[in-house]
Amino acid sequence: MEQKIFADLHNHTTASDGDFTPDKMVEQAKIRGIKAIGITDHDTLNGLKEAIKAGEKYSIEVIPGVEVSIRFKRSYFTGTLHLLCYFTKSMLCDKKFVKELKNILAKGRGEKLVRARVNEINKFFGPKSLRSGGETPLLKRDLEFNDIAALSSNATRRHFAIVLKESFNITDSNTINTIIGNNSLAYLPSGIQLKEIIGFIQKNKILAVLAHPAAGSFPGQGHYKEVLPPFEIVEKIFPEFLEAGIQGLEVYYPGHTDEYQNRLSSLALKHKLIITGGSDCHDGKERPFGVQGISQSQFKLFKETLS
């Protein structure tokens, strides 16, 4: 389902794990003739003020948001799903709102989680690991906390992958997934529990959207396929997101085939959810900006729901 993109509502900057500064990220919209852009860094608000300022400079409408990591530990799924939370620019001036949201987000990431992940990776894949079958350890030296912290104070899976490639010369994607993927022996899910943010979303009238629900079912290689479950798993958890008060579903996404775009559109219609979309831009090559988004009429409905 191809369409003219008016707004690209899912993008990441250097505030989390993107390659573009907030200013450069907004500039991408100007360059490509896209009129509105969502800035939705992982579990942080740190790039939003710069992005809004850039929007004024480039005459681009910036929608502030955050991609919240929600962790699950179930018999059928242990991992993280993502919730795109959008709000108005005026809410960034509300110190109480910002402080409360930052405190909630801080529970799901940060130094404690990174150190725990590093320890688990070394335990199973470091030089002193005792891997089953007597296999050679995958890391030439122990991974160190500072390897990751040097890249970001808000580290994500992407930062771990970068370190494995650049500092350990591990370029094979299957090997990287063995070390840091959802099925890794060392895997620890990031994020908060859904119940920790439900009240905040409802109290502050945040427009919450379930991100890339079917990316885990993408055929072939895909950036999120390694860390997200297939759509059938998301379907099991979906009623919990409805109870939490989500108002939208990310239908247009690079990892969604036409089949799943149609299925998700029908699901949105059934539950009276608005349709959103975005590129999930992280860089200029592997996950570029402007490849997915929503039309002008869909954006109008988005704005009406947001206000």
C-alpha cells in the first residue's frame, strides 16, 4: 500500500541510537519535502527541544514523542515491545510532566542494565566462558562497560552491535544475534512493565501507539526481526495494550509487508485506532528517513487525536 508521505512519525537521533543530531534529523524532512516529522528516541526526551527549534528553522512541523520500551517475561515470550508516546510541544514546558516521565523511563534503561548485560555476555561468550560442546569463546576479550558507555549514556542493542563490529571485529550478523539477540543465553530485556506507564499515559492524555507490531514477521533479513517476536505473539499481548489505552497502531513501517499492512489496517478499524507510520530512521543508509509515513489526511486525524 504505497502512498505519498506527508508525515514520518518514527525517527531516532543521537539522543538515543541514531546517527543524525536532532537538527540534522529535522533537516532530512526539509530535504525530502516531508512536512512533519516525529522525533521518538528510545526512552529519552533529551533531543526534543533541539528538534523543535530545528523545526522552526526549517519550517517543518515537529511532533515530540518517545519510544518507550515495554518488557515482558512470559512462557511464550521474553523480550521487549515498543510503545510510541506522542504529546504536544507545550507539555515539554511542564516541569512536572517532564520530571515524572523521565523518572518512569529511567527504570527501564541506564547504567545498571548495561552493566548487567555486559556481565551476562562475558559469562556466556567471553574468554573465560565455559560454552557447551567446548566451542571457542566468541569474544577475544571481555566486553567492558566503558565500551558501551563511550557511545551513549542511553545504550540500546544497536550500541552493543556497533561495539561487537568495531571493537571485536565480529561482522557476521548471525554471530552478533547469538550474542545479543532475544534468543541469546545472555539476553536481558530492557524497558519497564506496561503497568508502570498506564496511569501516566491516561492522566496526561498522551497519544500512545503500538510500534511496528508485525516487524518480527518480516520475511528475510530485517533489523527488528532479530529482536521482535512474530506477529502471532504480539496478537496475544495486544489486548493488554488496548486496556492500557493505546489510540493508534503503526501500520506503515519498512518491516511490514503489504499483507501485514492490510491486516493491521483492519485491526485498527476494528478497534477504532488511528493509523500511523514512520521510517524508524537511525542512519542514512541501512535505516534511512522518508521511506514510510502517513498521508496528509491521516496526519490531520493524528493531530486531532493528539490535541
